[in-house]
Amino acid sequence: MKFLKIKILQISLVFILEKLVSTEWITKMSSYFDTVFFENTILIHEFSTPSRLKCIQKCILFETTCQFLQFTLGKRCELYSSIQKEIFNGNVDIYLRDKKLPRIHFLNGSFLDRLQIFNMAKVSFNLSRNGINQIVPLAFATSNKTETLDLSFNNLTILYSKSFYGMINLKTLDLSFNQISQFESDVFKENSSLAFLHLENNFLKYLNGNIFDNLQWLRLLNLECNQIEVLDTNTFKNLKNIRKIYLGNNNLKSLDPFFHNLELLSLLDISFNKIKTVHKDAFMSRHNLSDILISNNQISEINSETFKGVNYLEKLDLSSNRIQKIDVNFTSNFPNLKELHMSNNNLSFIETRFFNGLEKLEILKLYNCNIRNIDLNSLKNLKVLHLGANKITLFSQNLSSLTELLLTGNPLGNLTYPLISSQNSNLDVLGISNCKLEYIDFDILKNLTNLRTLGITGNQLVFNNETFNGFRNLENVYIDQYYANKFKTVFPNIRFSIL
Ligand SMILES: *[C@@H]1O[C@H](CO)[C@@H](O)[C@H](O)[C@H]1NC(C)=O
Ligand SMILES: *[C@@H]1O[C@H](CO)[C@@H](O)[C@H](O)[C@H]1NC(C)=O
Ligand SMILES: *[C@@H]1O[C@H](CO)[C@@H](O)[C@H](O)[C@H]1NC(C)=O
Ligand SMILES: *[C@@H]1O[C@H](CO)[C@@H](O)[C@H](O)[C@H]1NC(C)=O
Ligand SMILES: *[C@@H]1O[C@H](CO)[C@@H](O)[C@H](O)[C@H]1NC(C)=O
Ligand SMILES: *[C@@H]1O[C@H](CO)[C@@H](O)[C@H](O)[C@H]1NC(C)=O
Ligand SMILES: *[C@@H]1O[C@H](CO)[C@@H](O)[C@H](O)[C@H]1NC(C)=O
Ligand SMILES: *[C@@H]1O[C@H](CO)[C@@H](O)[C@H](O)[C@H]1NC(C)=O
Ligand SMILES: *[C@@H]1O[C@H](CO)[C@@H](O)[C@H](O)[C@H]1NC(C)=O
Ligand SMILES: *[C@@H]1O[C@H](CO)[C@@H](O)[C@H](O)[C@H]1NC(C)=O
Ligand SMILES: *[C@@H]1O[C@H](CO)[C@@H](O)[C@H](O)[C@H]1NC(C)=O
Ligand SMILES: *[C@@H]1O[C@H](CO)[C@@H](O)[C@H](O)[C@H]1NC(C)=O
């Protein structure tokens, strides 16, 4: 038993500490109990006595200061407020006054008691980067004014229940960048007005299904960068006001119906997990999701049931998955989609009509998707199109709203036809670097009268002193070193640079 402790004494006498009746537990330390050790050993009192009970009584008289005592049988009593691990090592005479005193402890051995905390507490209370390693229950019980408590970048490993008891006005709690791996089940149980809860960058593996039950006012929950493998389908069930849930960078393997009846949920970020399957009822019930970010997972198939029920979807990020199959009717479920990211998937199979019906689409990113042919003529509102690193040999589309087109790294060969076939083009940025271009009819590019930025490096083109005459708005050109140097003086109104 690694954390074996032997309880030797429980004094339930009347100890009135700031109007709270407190029970004292004194336990003999018999093995490592990591969370109680500190960087410094601080001795607060020592005296001779043959009686262990006298030593314990003296410790208790020190109200909030005495945390450890060492009693050498029949002789000496030493009282400490903190001890180092090295001091304890192998020492069988040290006793721990258990964590009942409402304080916050620092790694270095010092602590703040509740009165000190009360005196420091402000509406916005910032304890970030202080080496805090323990919050004892009720430590903040009198900090009832505080609305924002920043405990980020500390060294908390466990959150005890009642850690935030009494913080009736707390709206924002930031516990990010600690080493929390464990919650006591009712740590967030008090009737809480908490709206923003940051738990990102901790060591959480598992969340007790009831942990968030009382947070009915929560609007944002950030659990990014933990090690969560499994979620209980009830974990979020009471978060009636939740708007944004961040679960990125965890180890989730499937997307199950975790979000039932969260009617106000608008953003779900579950990218960088290990999700293979999206349960067909994952989003069945009523909700208002507009953004689903599920990139960098292992999804291989998107059928017409995937994301069923997400009727108002505006942004979908499916990039960096392993998509091998997409139902051609999938997009018809999302008439409001404005942004679609599917880069880094093998979409060689994709059918033309997949993009039909995405009337409102403004941003489409299909970088590195093994695409040869694509027809986007129906995307009347498309503004940004990234098609780099595909196998497109011919691109000519009626995309009059387009402002940014990246075709970098496609084998376009020669460019003798308009890239944008509509009369007026709004194109502002064009990337055709590394496109195996040997010849360009520059009048085609000059016809893009709004073009300001052009990337054209890494081709086999020959440019001359006339090439960049006649562009109306061109400002930036990314070009090979040789020409960048050469053209600086020839075309003083254009900034030439290498990428
Ligand atoms: C707390 O202080 C840190 C700097 O120590 C700062 O980065 C952080 O934004 C502050 N938190 C709040 C809530 O103001
Ligand atoms: C311990 O750390 C806290 C928080 O950083 C600091 O306020 C305190 O002065 C330190 N105490 C000692 C004894 O080093
Ligand atoms: C906050 O605590 C103080 C002192 O403990 C008390 O006087 C005050 O009424 C409390 N305020 C609220 C809103 O509960
Ligand atoms: C304490 O936390 C800080 C900030 O997260 C971290 O850099 C540091 O390594 C931690 N120290 C220990 C002893 O865990
Ligand atoms: C929680 O709040 C509700 C309404 O604000 C109130 O009716 C209920 O009694 C509170 N419960 C507790 C345990 O404070
Ligand atoms: C759902 O979202 C839409 C658009 O974001 C918004 O207009 C509507 O009010 C939301 N519905 C609810 C119930 O919040
Ligand atoms: C797609 O929808 C069309 C009509 O909307 C239907 O005829 C066709 O069977 C559907 N295809 C699939 C694979 O569901
Ligand atoms: C992409 O998928 C096609 C079949 O759809 C397959 O023939 C091809 O080898 C795949 N390419 C890569 C790079 O995985
Ligand atoms: C391009 O699309 C516009 C509508 O956005 C349409 O009016 C025009 O006729 C189309 N042009 C060509 C050449 O298809
Ligand atoms: C591309 O243009 C070059 C130079 O005009 C020409 O020699 C070559 O045959 C053309 N290649 C193709 C595939 O049209
Ligand atoms: C450039 O635009 C003009 C007017 O719209 C058109 O007549 C001409 O054919 C275009 N040139 C090229 C090379 O596309
Ligand atoms: C291009 O312009 C530069 C600088 O004006 C000049 O030195 C050079 O001779 C010109 N080259 C040709 C081929 O006209």
C-alpha cells in the first residue's frame, strides 16, 4: 500500500476555528504521501516533553500553522509547518495533521490561511504561477466577492470537494496548466454561478459522470490537452447553458451521444483525438451547433447519418482524418455551411455533385486531397479556396466571389485559359507556385484586375522586363531569388520576395 496512513487520534472536541467546528485528524506517516511534501522544512516550535499527547495538543494550539509534528519517544516534540520529502525519508516519528485546515499550500512549504486569502481576494483574484499544490476544502469559503479566480500554471494534482465552497459569485475559474488528475466527485457541487471553467492542460484521464451536474450556468468548458479516453454519456447532461465545449487533444475513440439536449451548444472542438466512429445519434437531439471541429482524428467514413440533426452547421472541420468514403448527399444536409475543411484526406473518389447545394459556402480547404478533377461552379459565394498539393491539371471555374485561390503544387502545365471564367473576378490572392508551369499567358493574370498578391516561385518560367507591366493592383510577388533581385528596380511598385 503506497499511501498507507495509520490514524492514531481523532479529537472531536470543540475546536472552533473561525466559527467552524473542526475535527482534528493526526496520522502517523508511514509511506510516501506525495502531496504533503514541500521544498523547505519550516520548524515553528520545539520543546521537551515525555508525552505524545502534549505534543499533539501543542500542535493543535497553533491553529493554522502546525501541519506536522515529530515526537521522539519520551523526549522531544518538534512542530513544523512544512517538511521536505528528504526529511521524512525513513523517519517513523513524523505525524501529519491532516488536511482539514482551510488553506492553500505552496510547493515551497508556505501557505495562506482563510483570513489571509479573504484579505487578498478581489473581484478578480489572480494566483497564477505561484507553485500552489494544494487547496484545502473551505479555503476560499469567505471569498464571496470573487468573480474571477485564476489558478493557472500551478501544481495542483487533486481537487477536493468544497475547494471552492462559498464562492457564490464565481463566474470564471481557471485551473489550466496544473497537474490535476483527480477530482473529488462533488468539487463543483455547490450551487454555482460558474460560467467559464478552464481545465485545459491537466492530467485528466476520466471524468466522473456527475462532476458537472450542478453547473447549470456554465457557458464554456475547456478540457483540451488532457488524457481523457472515455466520457460518460451523462457527463454534460445538465449543462443547459453551455455554448462551447473544447475537448481537443485527448484520447477519445468515439463520438457518442454526449451532447443530448444541450440546446445552446454552438461550438464543439474535438480535434486531435483518436475518433474512429461518429455515432449516428451523436447529435440527434435538439441543439444549435454551428461549429464542429473534428480534425486530426481517424474517421474513415462519412455517411448521410453522420452529424444527423445538426441543421444549422456553419463550420465543419474534417481535415487530417482518413476519409475513404463520403455519402454524396452528405452536404445537402447542411445548407447553411459557410466553412468546410477537408484537407489531408484522400478524396480521389469525390463526386462533382458533392459540392452542389453548398450555396452559402465561403471557405473551402482541400489541401493535399489527391484530387484530379473538381467542379465548384455552383459555389456562388465562395471566397477562399485552398486546393494546394493535389493532382489538378486543369482549373477553370466560374467563381466570381473568389478572393483567394491557392493552387500551389498542382501539375498545371501551361496556363493558356482563364482560371476564373466569370467576367469579373474579385481575386486578390493567387498561389500558383510549384505548378510545373512552363508557359503562362500573362494577359490572363492581368485580367484579374483586383489581384494584389501572386505566388509564382518554383516553376520553369522565363520572365522578362515586360512581364509585370499592366497589372493594375499587383503589390506582392513571391518569385525565385534570381528574379526577386533582378526585378526590384525594374518594377518599383511591386514588392518581390522569396517565400
Ligand atoms: C493573471 O496573471 C498572469 C500573469 O502572471 C496573466 O497572464 C493572466 O492573464 C492573469 N489572469 C487574469 C484573469 O487576469
Ligand atoms: C513561497 O511561494 C509563495 C508563492 O510564490 C511566495 O509568496 C512565498 O514568499 C514563498 N515562501 C517562501 C518561504 O519561499
Ligand atoms: C460575504 O461575506 C461577508 C463576510 O463573510 C458577509 O458579510 C457578506 O454578507 C457576504 N456577502 C454575500 C453576498 O453573501
Ligand atoms: C509546477 O507547475 C509549473 C507550471 O505548470 C511547472 O512548470 C512546474 O514544473 C511544476 N513543478 C512541479 C514540481 O511539478
Ligand atoms: C440552488 O439554487 C436554486 C435556485 O437558485 C435554489 O432553489 C436551491 O435551493 C439552491 N440549492 C442549494 C443547495 O443551495
Ligand atoms: C441558434 O443559432 C442561431 C444562429 O446562430 C440563432 O439565431 C438562434 O437564436 C439560436 N437559437 C437559440 C435557441 O439560441
Ligand atoms: C441522394 O439523394 C438523391 C435524391 O435527393 C437520391 O435519389 C439518392 O438515392 C441519394 N443517394 C444516396 C446514396 O443516398
Ligand atoms: C487514395 O484512394 C484511392 C482509392 O480511392 C487509392 O487508389 C489511392 O492509392 C489512395 N492514395 C493514397 C495516397 O492513399
Ligand atoms: C457565372 O456565374 C454567374 C452567377 O454567379 C452567372 O451569372 C454567369 O452567367 C456565369 N458565367 C459563366 C461563364 O458560366
Ligand atoms: C507548354 O508550353 C511550352 C512553351 O510554350 C511548350 O513547348 C509545351 O509544349 C507546352 N506544353 C503543353 C503540355 O502544352
Ligand atoms: C481579358 O479580358 C478581356 C475583357 O474582358 C477579354 O476580351 C480578353 O479576351 C481577356 N484576355 C484573356 C487572355 O483572357
Ligand atoms: C531589364 O531592365 C534592367 C534594368 O532596367 C536592364 O538593366 C536590363 O538590361 C533589362 N533587360 C532587358 C532584356 O531589357
